[in-house]
Amino acid sequence: MTLGLEPIVRSSLPDAVFDQLADQILSRRLEPGDPLPSERELSTALGVNRGALREALKRLAQAGLIEQRHGGGTRVLDYRRTAGLDLLTRLLLTPQGQPDLHVARSIMEMRTALAPDIARLCALRAGPALHERLREIVGEMREASEPEQLDRLQLLSLELWELLVSGADNIAYRLAFNTLRHTYEQIREALVIALADELRQVEACAQLVAAIERRDGELAFTTARAIVERGSQGVLAAIELLGELNEGSP
Amino acid sequence: MTLGLEPIVRSSLPDAVFDQLADQILSRRLEPGDPLPSERELSTALGVNRGALREALKRLAQAGLIEQRHGGGTRVLDYRRTAGLDLLTRLLLTPQGQPDLHVARSIMEMRTALAPDIARLCALRAGPALHERLREIVGEMREASEPEQLDRLQLLSLELWELLVSGADNIAYRLAFNTLRHTYEQIREALVIALADELRQVEACAQLVAAIERRDGELAFTTARAIVERGSQGVLAAIELLGELNEGSP
DNA sequence: GTGGTCAAATGGTCTGACCACTCGGGTTGT
DNA sequence: ACAACCCGAGTGGTCAGACCATTTGACCAC
């Protein structure tokens, strides 16, 4: 029995402060170079303890959004120059909860650039144990495609790529994949539809796995590229359409 | 007059705590699932105030290394599944200060995958203002290559890629580039030597810029790929050699 | 077994104080 | 008039101790 229950989110005080200040900075209401109010001012203004505020500020500093100088105040940084990829998770959704099209396009492009190389390295480096698990996933994908269950196909696709990334034995790809997956999960439902074409390519996935088992890096590369481009092109086209619509009604 | 002075690092208490715990986790001395001592225990054990400790823990949680549960203790996570790309900065150097070869290889591979697409997008999207600045950089590169100044060539190369990333108009690439640059700067001096072959390709850079000015995405892609592969192959070969040496003397 | 109750341990928050550093303006010496 | 110095206000950094909120598991009643 599935009730569709979701765990209750109990956001802590520092989290709330972090969210609020991060939004102010990312929306350019606080511009790079601007000084932040003092910790004492901020804590009273936000109605939280200074300790809680400081935990939030430390996180903002780690994220590359602000810079604290002992005795010299706190300034807003230009996140486009100082923040790392992890910030993507916060950038995708605007404070109003809608996906930012420019960010979405960026993610799709990055995915298209990385996925083929991940498949290629996986073909070169994965062992038989991983091959076995890849075959299992493909088997489940086939099951989920006869009476088409897009939801399940999406989860299986994620699992497949999880395995491919593991097999690629590249920690940078592994971590970047984690970041992309976090952003992905924020709009998972919308992406089921946008990526439907890609998710339906079960046989292409089977070919990809076969190429990997034969340790054919180049074939794995091109096959993966074909799979991923199918989805990306669909999403990019949709984004372009939406962008033009938005221009008409600013 | 250049004295080669470096700014004095005044690491704060939370930073020191963060470093120490992060090293414990990344070196697997604390394994995923392991419970961390309570905040009160840790703070007395480390000799710092609980507030300072908490700021460090918050950062560890944001980095995806630990998970705090109100009332239920704090556990170590599997950073390979939960951390984002930003962690790369900490992974490259072992606690002893030596570069981790597996991480270095990963970074080189990622760079090789991203750089060509960055150049391609830059060719498609950059405007004349950027073209102008690109030409300037190439000009300076030529100056720095007659009596060969590898140091200066390295800085100019970084500037060039900084501009290319800007021109690509892709926030994901932008942020990933920031992360990679941070890791890069940690071993900049060693990389001057390892990437010498790549840095010397000033004329190839000129061709890349020319391709971008002609808005020829495909040409920019292949030219950039050629440039970057030159350096990566050298580094990868060196890494393989060092790896074999290490196996002989564990 | 099932469910309720309670106490201990843990993380979350608060208060108020003091230390360390930066910065700008006033002072001093020339 | 100018430069060097000094000092105090303001800021971030650290600390101690207390109380609140939640989890957890042991214990108990049914």
C-alpha cells in the first residue's frame, strides 16, 4: 500500500537564515561588494540568536557567497566567480519555486558533455561484477517498458547512470554526478515528461551495456551520446519555446 | 620588486575543526555509518567551545560528509554518494600535502571532457566585446612565448579559459570551472611543469580564438580538444609512471 | 504482542560576556 | 602642512552555561 507520504521537513533556524540570505544574494538584491549588516544587527533583525546566525554565515562563506573578515565586516561576493558547482542546486529553482530556464539549459548541456565520457571510461574500466548489475538494470527496464511505466523507467535510468559513474572510476565525475542528481531530483516530476523520449530508449541502453561489456570505449561513447542527446534536445527545444513566451509577457 | 611573500593564513577555530574532521572522514578513519561523538564530548575533546564546533559541523553537513539529526546523534555519510563536486578541492591533496594521483587523473579527464564544449558554446554565443579581449590575451601570450615565460603563460592560459567560460554563457560550466580552478591553484607550481607542452601551444590558442570569432563551433571544439589533450596526456602518462613506482614501494 | 510512559542522551537555541582584529579620525611630532 | 602614530568604536571570533525539542530505548500496563 502506497500512501504517497512525504517526510515532514523541519527546517532549522540556521537553514532558514541561510535560505533567506542566499536568495537575497542570488537574486542580486544584495550585489557583490555590498557590506552585510553586522552580525549583531542581522541577528536582531532576523529574530534569531547570534550563534544560529553565525552557523548560517559560515555556510554562506563556504558556498562562496560571502566573505567574512575578522574585525572588518562581511561582504557579498560575486558568486559567479567564487561559488562552486554545488551552488547549482540552489540556482535551478527561483525563490518562487519555478525552474530557471537558463540554469536548466546549462545543466542539460553539461550532462550532454559528461555522459558520453562516463560511458567510455566505464567501458574501459568496469569489471564483470558491474557488468552483471548493468544487465540486471536493463532487464528491469524492459519489464517497465512493456506496459510503459515512465516513473519506474526514470528511477532505473538514474540507477543505470549511478552504476556507469561507479564503473568510470573517476571521483570528479562521481561528485559532479551527485550534484547534478540533487538538482535533477528537485524537478523530477517535470523531467519525467520532458525526458520521456530519452527514457523510452531501452534498447539503446541495452546496446550501451553491450558495448561496455565488450570494453568498446568508442562505441559506448557514441551510444551514450545518442541516448542523452535525445532527451537534451527535447528539453532544450522546450526551453527555447518557453523563453520566447516569457519575452512576450515580462 | 617581488619578494614572493604569501598572505599569512589565520585559520579560525571552526576551520581547524572542519579540516581535522574532514580528514578523518576522507581518509576512512571514520567510516560511513559511524556515529560521531556527541557535540559536548567533541568540543571538550578538541578543546573548543561548542559553538565553534557546531559551526564546523554545519559546514561538514553542507559538504555532505555528515548528517545531523535532532536528538538522534550525528553520523558519518559516504561522501562518494552524498558530497558534491566542491569536495574535489579537499580531495586532491592528502593530509600529508601530496597530490592524490587518482584524483589528479579524474580532474584531467573531466577537464578534457568539458573544455572542448566550452569552446564550442563560446563560439556560438560570444559577442565582439569578448572577441576583442580574447585577441588581447593571445597577443600577450605571444609576448610571453618569445623569451619563454612559462609562469606568465600559465596565468594567461587561465585568463583565456576564464573568458571562454564567460562566453559560453553556461552557469554550470562557470561554477564547475571555479571548482576546478581552486584545485588547480593548489598545485599550480607543479602543473607549470606538467602542462608545459600545453602552455607552449600559443599558435593553437590563436587558431582557437580565430575559430570563435568566425563562430565556427565545430572547429573551436576540435581545436580546444587538441590543445587540452596535449597537456592531459602528458599528465596522465606521468601519473601512470608515478603509480607504478608507488606500487613498488608501498 | 501492542501501545503508552518516562528518563536519559543528543542536537537546537538562547543569553551575555569577553577577546582579537580592522579602520578611521584625531593627535602628535616634525 | 605633512607624515607617523595612537586610540577607540565597531566588527567578527570565542567562550561559558543554561534551557528547549527531539530521539531513543527501557520499562510498564493492557
